[in-house]
Amino acid sequence: MSKFFAIPKTITAQVATLARKASTGLMAPRKLEEFVVAVDVGSSRIACALAEIQDDHATVLAADAVPSYGIRNGEIVDLERAGESIRIAVQAVGDKVDAEIRSVVVGFSGDVRLNVSKSTIELGGEQPVVAVSDVARLRKSLWPDLGGTRRVVHRFDGPFAVGEVHGVERPVGLRGATLGMSAGFLTAPNDRIDNLLKTVRSAGIEVEDLALEPLASSMGSLTPDERILGVAVLDFGAGGFRGTLWEGGRMRQTCAFGQERHTPALGVSPASSGMEGVVLGLARHFRIAPGTARRLLKEHAAVGDDVASGPALDVPAVDGLTSIRVEMRDFNKTLEDLLTPAIRSLRDGLPAYTGSHAGGLVIVGMGGKLKGLPSLVARHFGGAPVRPGTPHWEVAREAALPEELSGPGGCTLSGLVHFGAESRARLRLERAASLWGRMRMTVRRVAAAL
């Protein structure tokens, strides 16, 4: 009988390994739903973070960022290479906490638009009062006509109007002849979303939820009060420049600059946008390698009020055989000339932004750390207060974040973590409500049978 109950050596070794991990704190008896994993799919890098959910807030236990390939302007152009980049980023984070990651919350930063619709319905009865069913009927009737090519990912309802009273947040129970509402729909192209989801799944990972970049970067850099009082978020990302205006706790306007600039008749590939486009513009102008332009941009560049006559630097030429002297004053002036059209376009694309928006402007993305950028932005936004974004997340003491995720570049990833945590909280409430509803129905049936 003993031979039938003998424990194989491999199992014994596995048990010993698990016991050792538990004793050292590397493995804790936690459930899978207590964690959320976020992946920010960017044009220059893939960022991933794993956070633990406790008491309705998330604590980041590990995060990492790796170079991205097969992605341009925030969209997939090479499924195999992009999938491998995502797999490497996710695995790097999983290795830090000794966990096998199976599902993620993923962000999309490509062609995103905000469609706004309004509608009004009549309320029946001699003394009409808004009911829950009226709100549901109004929401159902309010939907944008996207022609089947785009997909609604996020919806922002309200405020409502009951009769002649506007700005109503909770209309149920109020009297009025009509019920009206405006709603914003954040959309993205069907095929490009499908390409992103397919790419993530090709890395052996399931997609738990999807968040579009304007929402994610805002959730990661703004407080709820800022979103209520009014604030604009300017994303100087690697793949594009985008502006988002918040007011009353809802997204009001979005705009983008530099997406899909190409000449179809010549068959030219889309030009790189965002900060990657700026890097290429500097490289072409000074005839240096893109890597050299990126290094100068990170270590020596300045714009706005911080421009100074820096020293001339000898850097390798694009051929790698000779050197070129770059005057930093000329470099900074060229950099400002490249950024100015984008900033002006963002200002024109957010016409509703005024000095009454108490939150001012917040800069996020790859270019957020550029010296002097806040003063340059303020110059084109009427002197409004501008600050670099800071990720609003709690990081465990033992978690070492990459430098690029500690400032404006980590805001989108932070927002994805918050988005995933809030989605989990809503799911728990829905499950609890469903369970309680079934219990009440069972009690009623039993009582009726007595």
C-alpha cells in the first residue's frame, strides 16, 4: 500500500519551494480578484503595473516599462512584434512578484473622438414626475450614429434638464413636462480596437477591460474635485498630442494634433506624430541620429522661459563616422518651433476652455518632463496655470518604479490601474445586488406558498 501513497520527488520539491516562498513573504494567500494588472500600449514603450486592491484603493506592487515595436501613433502596425513587446512587459512585472498574469486592463491611445448628443422626451400624466423608467428610456434613445465603423467605449451622461430647470444631477422625483439630457460618447475605430485586443491575446493574455487614453490619463493625474471644477489635460505622448477638457465631473471636449499625416497618392507611410515626430524633426534638421536627438532632448533641451544659451555639443553625425557641433540655443529654438503648432492646435481644439476652469492645465505624457514646457503652454493659453502631471497612485515601499513612470509619463498607467480597480468594485456591487435580489425573490416565493 505504501507505494500507492508515495509522494513523487517532484511534488515534494514543489511543496518545499512554495513553503519557502510563503515564509519569505514572496507568496501570500491572496485571491486573483484582489489584483489588477494594467498595460499602457504606447508608441515608444509598453508600461505595465500590478496593483493589489484593498479597501477600495489600489497599491502598486510592481511596475516596469520596455521598448515597444510594431506600434505607431498608438496603433498596431505589426501584430507579431507588438504582441512580443506586450508579453515581455507583462512577464517582467510578473517575475517581480512571482505571479503568472493571465488578464489585464489595456489602454488604447490611437484615433479617439468624443461625440456629444442631446435628447428630450415628454413626460406623461397631469402632474408628470420623473421616474427611473423615464431616465432609462431617455438613455436608451440617446445614442450616436457612428455608421458601424466606430465603437463606444466610455459614456458620460448628464447633466439633466427637467422642464425649464437645467443642470440637474438626480432628476428622479422632480416634476416637469419634459426630461432632457446631454451625453458624451468616447469612441474609437472598430478595426483598430480589434487589432489591439488580438495583439494582447496573441501574447497569451486575456483582456479584462479596455480604457481609452483621454480617460486613463485624466484618471491618473486629476483629483475628482479638479474634474468637477474644470481642468484641461494636455498629453504630449510619443505617438500624438491630445487635449481633453473636464467640467462638472464629465469629459466635455477632446482634440488631437498630428494623427495620420500622409499622402495617399504617393503611397507614403504615415509620418510619426507626437514627441517621436519631434525627435525625427530634430534629427533631420541637425543631421544626427534619432537616438542622439532623443538624448539631447532628455538631457539638455529647454523651451519657453527656460531657454538659455547652453554650450555647443559635439555629437555623432547620422553616418556615425563624423561628428557635428550642435548649438543648444539653435536646438532649443528648433524644438520650440516644432512644438508651437501642436500647442496652438490644442488651444484651438478646446474652445470651451477659459480662465474660470480652476484646475488650469495639466501636462502628461513623454514630453511632460521637458524643461520649460509649462511656460510655453501657458503662453498660448492666456497665462493659465500649468503644472506637470503626477501619477495619483499608491506605491508599495518595496516596489521600484522606472524613472519614466515616476512623473508625467506614468499618468496613463496610473489611470488604467484606477480604472481597473473601479471596474472590479462595480462588478462586486452588481454581484452583491444580484445575489440579494435572488434571495428576496426566493423569500417572496416561499411566503406566497404558505
